[in-house]
Amino acid sequence: MTSTSRASRLTLRLIALAYLAVLLVVPVGVVFYRTFEHGVIAVYDSITTPAAISAFFLTLEVTLIAVPLNAIFGVLAAIALVRGRFPGKRLFDALIDLPFAVSPIVVGLALLLIYGRGGWLGDWLLDNGIQVVFSTPGIVLATIFITLPFVAREVAPVLREIGDEQEQAAATLGASAWQTFRRVTLPAIRWGLIYGVVLSTARAIGEFGAVSVVSGKIGGETETLTLLVEKRFQNFDLAGAYAASALLAVIAFVTLAGMTLVNKREEDTT
Amino acid sequence: MIKVHAVTKRFGDFIALDDVSLEVPDGSLTALLGPSGSGKSTLLRVIAGLEAPDRGEVEVGGEHATHLPPQERDVGFVFQHYAAFKHMTVRDNVAFGLTIRKRPKDQIKAKVDELLELVGLAGFHSRYPGQLSGGQRQRMALARALAIEPRVLLLDEPFGALDANVRADLRAWLRRLHDEVHVTTVLVTHDQEEAMEVAENLVVLRDGHIEQVGAPREIYERPANEFVMGFIGPVSQVDGTLVRPHDIALSDKPVDGAEKATVQRVVHLGFEVRAELIRGTGESVVAQLTKSEADALDLRDGETIWLRSPTRSAEPLSA
């Protein structure tokens, strides 16, 4: 009896590991293998071209604008959803999930229709010297749209679980709304918030579809890392594409490692 | 002194409080007693400012408080499920109200030490609420509420989530604490025994109305109506009248005014013995007697006995 269940447990583990290996480890491994096939110097040269450096910093810039904004919005939205009572709450709830439901490429096209030349706001903005589409603001907008749900969706269940009694207790003890948020609510939701920020960051760095529509793909100007990978791939610069991919993968690994550390600390403290 | 004047509170179609007025004297320990849905918790939350009444006025310590937020009412509130700040140590939980008030560090420390001593948690400073038992958490919550030296202390079913043993201990402890601290206290409970043991003043509520206010003994002996009588202690019905089971006298021989009944079941609860009887009319009645009385009668199932119901001792007043 024990030996059969042990055998089946081992089989299950093997299947799970094989699945992971075929679908995740091998492709990523190949990327790294191909990247370093021609040596470290070639890789270094490839990721330090002006276009690559510009793409790296653009990606960083977009992420550093989009993620903090969505962190703030996400926490506010979660509080409104869980604690608030207002008309249209269900609609608001559904709207937050819209970026999950809509294909990124559609998001990009929608932004183009609004902010592009001939768009609802585009002409007015251009007349006032603000270029959104084919420029950094457009990429930031697309990234904000795509990563909007993560923080709200991670924080809302935590808020629901902790309930509002701690907040009421803080109020009777004299804490203002802001003091209650900072001293009671924020510490209670911090793991959900961190998790949401990590997910948003990973998504922001890796976003391709929406960004590719609105960026205009101007090398060295509006080209993010993912767009650089695509361009090099299209131009048969496979080594260059692999190097840029590897850079993206490294950033993703760092983000994931950060998330794992956060999870570990959470387990240790509870 | 807490004054509630003509307060009405609705939740949608549900009327939680219907034109309720109440005065709680200074330094007293008052229990709001009633079944669930009677409005007792809502009344407490209206006093604390956690709910805004639709109509009516609230006064706390002689000050009009109807439109004051909870922060400015100077009330200590203790929740059924403790509402402990889970990410803070016991020390920081208790110190919270004082930290918010920016009191000097040494003053806060002295107050926290004093309160933890008072609630029997000395030496637990660095624990987290998760490392405390339910009873300890609730005592910590009480210390936290007392730290701000509130004008009134409001307790919402404070022992409701605890085991029966811990409950009984904490009840006696709360009574002693109140005798020491003297802060005007309002306790919400659905447990009449708890209310009678702890409080010197009972307020019985039903369906958003106050049914009766008075000392426990007064309410027990002279309940305003059948609801209060039934809620405040066990009752038996004899010929359409409610009587206390311990007021039914049993005898093993026929006496004046007694009627025959059959013993259906005898329940031994230690000192108390409960006899379920069937009268000649077919009506069943529960009588309560002491162990020694039951032993003297040698009560057994199926036996015939004579019972005499009280003529007036616990008859309900006509409102």
C-alpha cells in the first residue's frame, strides 16, 4: 500500500517536473545557451549598443512611472471595492479586470484612436505641443493600462480578510483616517501590495503588444527591450535578439527572486 | 454619564433602533441585554460614533456627541473578536492611543506597564497577538481601550468568542476591574447570566425597543412583561401564566391546593435538579429544585407527585 502510493507520488512529481522542463526550463535554457554561444564579449557588445542601452533605460523609465502610479491606484481601488458603498460598484469591479480580458494589441489600437493624429484628444494635445503616441507618454499609458489590475486584485482579498474592526478600533483610539491607514491598514496589506507590485513590474517590463502599437518603434527613442528583441529577430540578428532576451529574462528572474524572498519572509512571520 | 435621546437607526428596511432613549449613570456598569437583532450592538456603536443615528441625540460625559467622529468622543471600545493590531506587539497595541496623542515616551511606557500589570499581562510586552490565547487577547484589547483614559468604556460581546471557562473567569475579573477603575462601562451581551453577574444595571432590548431598565434583581423579580420574564431566566407555563420553575413546589403527599402530576424525566445538573412533569390536563411543566429537595422526595421517572404552582410570586406585572 505504502509502496504504491510512494510510486504514484514519484510518478506525479516526475510528470510535473517534465512538464515544467519542456515548457519552461528548456526554452529559457536555449535562450541562454544561444546567447553565450559566441562568448561573453559578443553578448556584452550586443547589449551595450546605443539602441540597447536606450531600450533598457526606456523600459526602466516606463516601469518606474507606471508601477508606482498603479500601486497607489490599486490600493485606493481595493479600499473602495472592499470598504466603500457607492452606486456602480459592480461595474467598477468589472472594469478593473478589463485589461485582463482585452488583448494588449486592442489596448494599443484604442490608445492610438484616442491620442493619435485625428483621435479624440490627439489633435488637441498635438496642437498644444504634447505628443503622446509614438513617444514615451504613450508607452507609459499603455503600460499603466495593461498592469492596472494586479495591485487591486492582490490587495482586495487581503483587505476583505482582515475586516474593518482593526480600523474601527484605531478610530476609537483617536487615529485619523490617514493615521489609521498608515499604522494599521498598510502594514496589514503590505504583503499583498508587495506581491501586486512585483507582478506589475514583471508585466510592465515584459509588455509587448500594446506598446508595439503606440511606440512607433523608433530605435534609440521609443524602443523598449521587448521591441528591440523583436526588431533584431526580424532583422536576422539572432545573436543580438538572444542577448536582449537574456537581459529581459535576467530582469524577470530578479523580480521573481524578489517575490520568492517576500513570500519566504511572509511565511516566517506568520 | 451617557445620554441617548430618541435615537432611530435603520439599515435599509430593517429598523435596528426605534426611538430609543437611555441614561447610563456615571461610574456604573450597565449591560445591554437582548436576543440577536434586538439592536443592542447598534446602540453601543451609536454611542461610540461607529454608526451615525438617523435621528436622535447622543451625549457622552455631558457633551453633545451626535455629530462627533469616534476619534473625538473619548470612548474605549472593545470588540467581540478583539480587533487586535496583529502586526504590532502587545506593547505597541496598548500604547497605540497614546502614541497617536504624541505623549512623551517615558509616560507611555509607564502607562503601558501599569495597564499590562492591571490586566495580568505583565511580561507579555514583546509578544504578538497571534501568540496569545483568546482571553489574553481580549485583556490586551481592554488595556488598549483603557490606555487613553476614556470617559466611557464600551464592550461589545467581549467574551462572546471565548470558551465557557475562560468566560466565567473573565466575567468575575471584569467586575473586579470595574470596582478598581470605576470608569462608566456599557457591556453588550445576549447572555442573561453574564449580564446579571457583571452589571448593576440592566437594559433589556427587543426589536429595537427598550423593554425594561433596572437592577438585575428587580428585573428578575418584577419583569415588565412576559418577554422580559422569559429572557431573564427560565420559565414554565401553568394555565397560561408564566412562572419560575423554582417557584413550583413539589410534595410527595397531597397538600392544600396541590394537583397530581406524573414525573416524566428527572435531569440532574449537580446542585440543581430539573423535573419534567405532566399535569392532569396533559400540559407539561418544568420544576426546578435543589439536589437535597429532590433526594428527600426521591424523585423517579414515572412516579406520581403533587405540585403547587405559585399564586402570585412571579406573576408578570401588567406592564
